[in-house]
Amino acid sequence: MSVSLPASSPVEATAELGVVQPLATSPVIMHTGSGFGRYWRKVWLIMAKDLRIELRAKEILVVMIAFSALAVIIFGLAFDLRVPRATMVVPGVLWGILLFSGILGLNRSFSAEQDHQTLLALLLAPIDRTALYLGKFLANLLFMLLMAVVLLPMLLFIFDVNLFRFWILAAILLGSIGYVAVGTLFAALTASIRARESMMPILLLPVMAPVFMAGIKVAEQVLDGRDWTDFQNWLGMLVAFDLIFLTAAFLLFDLIWEEM
Amino acid sequence: MSTSTLTATTRPTTQRSSHVGWLILSLLTAITMAALMGAALLYAKPALNLAGDEQMAQRIFYIHIGSVIGCFVAFLMSLIGSIVYLNKRNLDWDRVAQASVEIGIVLGMSTTLAGSIWSKPTWNTYWTWDPRLTTTTITLLIYIAYLLFRNGIDNRYTRARFSSIYALFAFLSVPLTYYSARWFRSIHPIVFNGANPDAQGSFNIGETMSQTLWVATIGYCLLFSTLLIFRWRQLRLQDRIDALREEME
Amino acid sequence: MPPLIRIDNVHKRYAAKPILRGVTLAVAEGEVVALLGANGAGKSTLLRIIAGLMKPDRGEIVLGGVPVQKASVELRRYIGFVSHAPLLYEHLSGLENLTFFASLYDLQNSAARIEAVLQAVDLWRRRHDLVRTYSRGMQQRLAIARAIVHDPPVLLLDEPDTGLDQQSAQMLQSLLHQLSDKRRAILFSTHNLDRALTWSNSVAMLMRGTITYHAPTENVDRHALSQLESQTESAVGVEG
């Protein structure tokens, strides 16, 4: 249903320099009402906006990748010559780095909006708050996966362990979904409090314990050469985690914004 | 003038009777806990398949189990408090949630401590990655984070709302963490001194033992309730003081 | 004709302190109301409640006959809000910012409308530059452009003149004059008495949590008003 709002009536501009031009008669046609397609279009818009800003500002991805590189080197040094086989530690190193550098990206997800108050503009717009959540969720997920894609070759390089195996990648995808689902919500929760950057990991990491354990176990068993039926319970755990927490975040996100 | 001094010295009857109620509850708790001590140390028969230090240390089991039950009840109460707060927006429920988390953390820590004291003579180690111990520890971290989170929010209503949201996530993660911890070690059981720390129990539960366990359960639930009411009242007063202070400024 | 903005006995406490204690105000179509009041009087809070960003503890806001509390997300289409912070993405250009927001409001012929609006605030030539390169005055002008791109009948401005240079302030005045249409209601807060009197056609004062003065600008007794204002400032001075 489209409604055309009346055009602004043109008013003569004064002849002074630097004073406003008349607001020309350009009628505004605004579609009202919402719908499934409209909703997802807005989710897409928000995600695209975050991606475009990241392309220009380069604050999130670069930091995450730099941190992961440092972490790989630090862990490489830490375990060098003490560990008989690198496959013993690499699953732990992989997931440890994923969790810690994920924090860096998630922190920025809402903090920039908070600082420049652009969040207010988003809350004023006629979009469902959940669309805001999903848009941010998708953008954060993309950053996380991109970081993982850069991390795996680095681990191959330093530890000489090939993690490009189907089920390991699947676990990384499922784990990232759960991680970003909870992390995006927690980023929103902590955006307005003091010491927000240190509060985020304290809140997020303990809740992520099941994902952490599942990810490590899947990586271990794939590297040990086991069949997927051996670790299907862990895959189930990841899926259950994703479903439960995505749903919970989706339902609760609205409550955060009652008072701005 | 004289009327104001009159109202200042007399307490309304509802306050007085709830005070009395709490005193009775505290007394009941004290009696039950004392009974528990007696039962755990004296009444319960010693475990027949253990000897010496191990046999003595086994008695901590009753405190250990009691604490963990109290801890679970506490965190369950924090979930209920959070959900009800989000529905009704009555700050009393938020205070219940906060008080429950605080008590839950204390009981959780005492569970871990008791377990640790028990495991040293039994398995010659303070710590194992036993699934229940792992879950308890992670759960404690989650709820300590809850308190830290609350501490960082100044606005009273935002604090209540945000921490209630977090409390829901916290509680949801506990069963997932428990199952993950359980599966984490199931393929490679570690054997310490001949006893498997993942085993459910290495002795038979006799009748005196199960009776003592019941006393422990009741005792710790009473303890939780008493502490909850006490702490809840404290938080209420604290909020009142903060509000008055704000008004004065 | 029912007023476009009706504020009815609105109460709001912030933390424990009551800020709004029964604010009642009606803004009719065509009115440009200057909301005066000292710092901390609650002007920002009131504007945010009208915009639907906050809920009042008591009372209600009715916009165009629709109570804000019961309204769906759709009501936001008819509200434009300007804050003293620009609410803009500094890593996007002026044009990109407006395109983004226009899409969020589901505007159809947005390109033409955006051009008209950017021309009106004299930012058309700088439309491809990133907002972080704009001066404060330019950012505020873009913020106003964003607020009016969807042509809202209800326009709320929270101290829009803060930190503006003379040229931008003049532009803002001219814009407000243009926008004071029969079909629009504008409410802006300021603590600059002069601007309040020249930009508006109606003046209201928020003092101690209520509206203590409301009159058409032409009838305003300037002297009495500035006395009232200095009274509140000395009263509020202790709170800071």
C-alpha cells in the first residue's frame, strides 16, 4: 500500500547568500506497512551498511586478523619442542583464538553506533528491532568467518596441521553462528555501560563453553581420522546451541531498547 | 510534632509479623543445620568399603551434596526472579534474582571447596575435570559475571532489565555445559589411584546415609530461603537509601 | 481540529528523580513551538518521549490521533527527529547516509527527494564527501536533511542550534520557516531566548517539570519571560 504524503509547499528563498534553497516540489512516496520481503530487505540494508563502513574504516577485520596472527605465533612458540605432535594442541589453539579474536570484532559492533548515537537514528526508523539484530548478526558472522578463513592457513603454516577438512569447517560455521548470535546480543547489552570492552568477554566466554568444547572435540576426532558418526553428538550440541540461543536472542533483543 | 514521634517509634504490624516469621525461619534453619552436622559426623554410619582418612573424609559428602542442591535451587530462583521481573517490572523480583545469584555463588563455592577437601585424601588431587566439577566452575564464572555486570550499570531499571536478560542466557547455558562436560571425557577415562573420578559413587548408600542426605537437602533449602529473605530485605533498604540520597542532591 | 501533537499529563522519573511532573501541551498543525527551559529541565526527555524512544511513567502522547504507546512501528514513519548529536555515519558520504535512511523509511522515488533535500540544505556539492570531513554546521544540516527526507508531519528538534555557526543557524531558521506548513507541527527546544522568539510562532516554557508558559510568539512579554528563565536557572543552578 503506498501513500503519497503532500509535497512541501515551495517558498521563495531570500536573496541572501548561503541561505537555503526552496524545498522543491518533489512528492514523497513512502510505502507503508511491513511484510516478509520488506523485513528482510531492511536486514540486508543494515548488514550492507555495516559492511560498507568496515570497508572504509577497516577497524574490525584488520584488528581481528592481526590479533589472530599474533596469537598463532605466541602459541607456536609456547608449544614448540614441548609437544610431541602438533595435532594434540592445534584444536585447542584454533578454538581459543577464534573465541578471543571474535571478541574484538563483536565489541565494535555496537560501540561505534553508541558513540556516534547513530543507534538513535536506527531506533527511530520504522524497522523491527529484530531486523536490526539480524542485520548486525549477519555482518558480524561474515567478519568472523572471514577471520577464520585467514586463521586456518596461518595454523597450517606454523603448526603444519591441515584444518581444511569438511567437518572441521562445518563445526567452525556452526560454532560461529552460535557465538555471534549470543555475542551480538551481549554487545548490545554492554554498549552503554562503562568498561564495556572488558565486560563483553567476561559475559560471553563462560556461556560459550559448550561451543568451545564441541569445536575442540570435533577437530580432535577429525584429525584422529574418525568417522562423523563418532562425533555426531557434538554436532548435535552445536546445532542445539545455535537454535536455542538464536531464538532466545531474537525474542529478548527488543527488551534492551526500552529506554534510550 | 508529637504524632510524628509516635509513628517513628511504632512499626506497622505487617512489618512486625514478617520479622517474626523470618526469625522463626532462621531458627528452623539453625536447628536443621545443627542436626545435619550431628547426623553427618555421628549418626551416619561410616562407609564400609573405605578406611582411615578416606572413610572420615567421606562424611563431607553430605555437605557437598547439600550445597550443590542449595546452589541449584538458588540459580533456579534467579531465573524465576528474572522472568517475573521482565513480565511485571516489580523491582522486588529483581532483588530476589540478585540475592539468589549471590547465595548461589556462595553455595557453589562451598560445593567446590567441600569436593576439593574430599577428593584430596580420596584421589590424591585437589582438582579433576570431572564433568560436574567443570560445570559447577563454569556456572560460577557465569554468575560472577552477572554480579560484575550489574555493578557496571548505574540506572536502576536498566540494571534490572539487562541483568534479567543475561540471567536467562546464563541459565539456558547450564544444561548444555553439563552435557558437553560429560561427553568431553567419556572416550578416555583417566584413572587415578585405582578409582575413576567420573564414577557416580564408590560406596553403597545405607539407610542412615540416605536419611542424612534428606536432612542435608532440607537444611540447605531452608538456609537458602533464610538468606534469601534476609538479603532481599537488605537490597530493598539499599534501594530506598539510594533513592533518598538522589532526592537530596 | 485536533492538535497534531498532544502531550497529556506526562510524568517521568529518571532513576529516582522526577523530571516531568505532569506535562500537558498541544501543538496544532502549522505551529512551530519553541520549548524553553534551563539545562536539566527535561526538554530532551520530553522530546524523546514524544518520539517514542522512551515511555512515560504516566500520561500519554497522541500524534495525529494515534496514541504513541499503542502504535505500531509504522507510526515512526511520521516522525522526524533532530538531536544535538548528528546521528550520522561518519564513514559514509552525505548521499550514502541519506540513501540508507530513505530506504529504511521505504521511500520510493528517493533519488529525486534526496537531491531536493540536499539542495535545500546546500550540501549537494559535498554529497560524495564522507561525513567525517564535514564541519559541525554541515553535519547538523545533513542531520536535518535526514530528518525531513521522508517529509514527516511531526518534526522534533532537540537543541538543534547548539554549536552552529552563524551561517548554518541562519539556514536552519530559513528551513524551519519553509517547513512550517499547514500540515506540519514542529517542536524544537532551545535555551537561547532570541532564537526561540525569531524562529517560532509559539513559545512554551518547561519549568520544574511542567509547562508554565505557553503563548503565541507575537504576544510574548519578553521581559517577563527572561525573568522566568533566570528564576529557573538560579533554582536549577544547584543541581547543575
